[in-house]
Amino acid sequence: MNTLYPIRTFSLQRKAWILLLFCIIFFESCALFFQHVMNLAPCVMCIYERIAMLSIGIAAIIGAIAPQNGFFRWVGLAGWGIGAIKGLTLALQHVEFQLHPSPFHTCDIFVTLPNWVPLNKWMPWMFKAYGDCSDIVWQFLSLSMPQWLVVVFAANLVALAIVIIAQFSRKPNTLR
């Protein structure tokens, strides 16, 4: 377990959390590029996946506030986990819609958000859905966008698991 100590040390630094935030900004920028430059219409599931990705970004900001403080670090880790699990669940469901389209198994017609945070009304350029969840409109290396999101969210969970395990590592004994 001492081999994970450098990861624990890194998680105590603000740059680790900023790195996570930059990764999220990159993925959100890709989504907006696909939407506004390539003119690929986001569906309801795409919007929910964006929100899950944004929640990881918010968790990164929380962790970056005071990474040496256990409270902020663990709230950031918990938020990261919740966002990644929710995102993975949504992406898997989206893949199911694409691989097995059915009139009896479809996504919502409209984005459903709480009244206190109607993101689709505040920022329709980012959160308005007008695509079909079962359409495969883009592929890279034979994987559709939701399949890539499965990879991204699963990778987040693997990285998170390593960082959480590293939290319990101790500084290696240098006297041998």
C-alpha cells in the first residue's frame, strides 16, 4: 500500500483537482463542439450525461478549495464518485437505447430538471435537447458517443478508486 503514497500526496495538492477540472472542461468543450460546430443534435440522455460530467467538475472545484483539508477532499471525492456513477449509469442506458431501439423503450421527450435549477431554460445553448436518443450520429473507432462516455465514466471510477485507496496509504519507511 505504500506504493500508492505518491498518489495520496498528489491528491493533497490543488493541481490534482485542477487537472480533473481541466479534463471535465475538455469533455464538455468536445460536447459543445459536436453540437455547435458539427451540428449534432444532443438528445435528452446527452444532456443528462453533460450534467453528470459537470457534477464531476463541481466536485473538482470543491476538492481544489482546500485539498489538504480532509472535509473538502472527501466531499470532492464523494462528488466525483456520485457524478461518475450517475454518468456511467446514464451512458449505459443511452447505449441500450442505441443498440436496441424500441418504441416501448425510449428516453424522455423533454429534459426534466428540478424547478429550482432549470438549466435547459437558463442556458439552452448547452442544455436544450432536440435529438433522438436512439440515433447514432457519430462514431470513432467503431464506438458511438455514449459508448465513449461509458469508457470515460468508467475510467473516472477506476481513477477515483485508486485515489481513494491511496488516501489510506502511509509514507514509506526510508530506514531499512
